[in-house]
Amino acid sequence: MADRNEATTLPQVADTGRVAWEHDGAVRILTLDRPARRNAFTVSLYRELTAALRQADDDESVRVVVLTGAGPAFCAGTDLDELAAIATGAAPDGAGTAFPGLLDALTEVSVPLVAAVNGPGVGLGATMLPYFDLVFMADTARLRAPFAAMGVPPEAASSALFPLRMGWLRAARALLAAAWMSADEALAGGLVTAISPAERVLADAVAAAQEIAAHERAATRSIKSLMRAAERDLIAATRAREDDAYRRLFRPEERP
């Protein structure tokens, strides 16, 4: 896991980023544990989740990873206080690599990933879901990709993965209108596997993870890797286009 002392270098945020984890047999449960900030990502939290995913992928005792959020929210995306600090030039060390490093891990790990969306998911709290193999969503949860409302391009290859998962029309509404998406809409759009009562969403996700964990580790990881292989080039190319769109929007002097 990442050194939690890193967070002490980020005075612009109120509390430290961290990932809590526990085991249920061969299932490792990771919890985004910043409930006071609705589990929003800081640079340190990007790094710690990246390290936790990589470590689980290397651990032969782990057959499935479940990710959820502490408190009433799943994940509020990037911490806006830290984003404002970055915009004013007060970026923490490694700010430019922390976010893409997490996306690399989500793309590359072979351990099956299950999400338990226990509450609202905004920004990366929504756009990370296509990287998971199964997604369980609380009936009271909602998702939002707020990029149009913020005046920025999409992230995390969502400009390709959302249409791929949801179809063009649903993805266009989600991305162009920055509209909230209910659990029913996310299920109908193919972004989630199943809807659970809020009090059972983690238990249901872990139960599904246990079904996967009952099979041979080598087999499930091989199956996942083969299923995901076709998307890797798509994700890489889309992320490059999205990064270029950011550059063109915010650094016009760098345009060709």
C-alpha cells in the first residue's frame, strides 16, 4: 500500500486519502475511506488505490477484488479542493501521473474486479465502472458524468466506453447533458449488472465475487484477460484523444 504520510504534503484538503481493506476468504474488499469528502480522490488516494489493485493482482491468495465506498457515497470523483490547487499551480508531487496510473492499473490487472456502488458516483465514480467485470448498484444510488457542466472533455476513456456499454443515445445523454442516471437507468443501459437494496449492495457484490472465487484462479484471470484484450487498444487511443482535448482546451498555446 502507498505511504499514508504522503497525505501530509496536501494541506489544501481536510483529511487524508486512504483505502481500507479486508478479506472474505479469497475475496479482498477495498473501501475508499474518505467519507467526510464523499470518497473523492486526492493524489494520495489515486496512488493508494493503484497500489492496492497492483498488490492484489500479484497476491496468489486473492481471487477477486470488490471495491466500495465508506459512508453514504461511492465516490465523488476528484477532490475539488485539490483540483483547484492544481489549477493555481500548487500541484502535489506526482499529480500528473497519479490519475493515469490508476487507469493503467484498472486496465491491466487480471484479477476480476467487482464494484459495489453504495451511493452516488460522480466523475470517476461513474467513469471507472466500465473497467469492472461486475457492478452492483444500490437502488438509491445515482451516477453522473458532469464534464459538460464543468466545461471539460470526458475522462477515463468514457467517450468510447460509455457508448460501447450503454449505446450511443444513452451515452450521449449521460455525457452531453451531464444528466443524473438512476440505478434503473444504469441497469437498462448495461452499465451495471444488478440493483440491490442499499443495505445489501456490498453483501450481494461479495456473494457474486465468491462465485467467481470458487473457480481456479488461473482460469478466471485468463478469461478476464482474454475478454479485456480487445478493449485495451481502444482505451489507450481514447485516453490519448481525451488528454489531447484537455490540452487544446486549457493550453491553446500548445495547439499545433
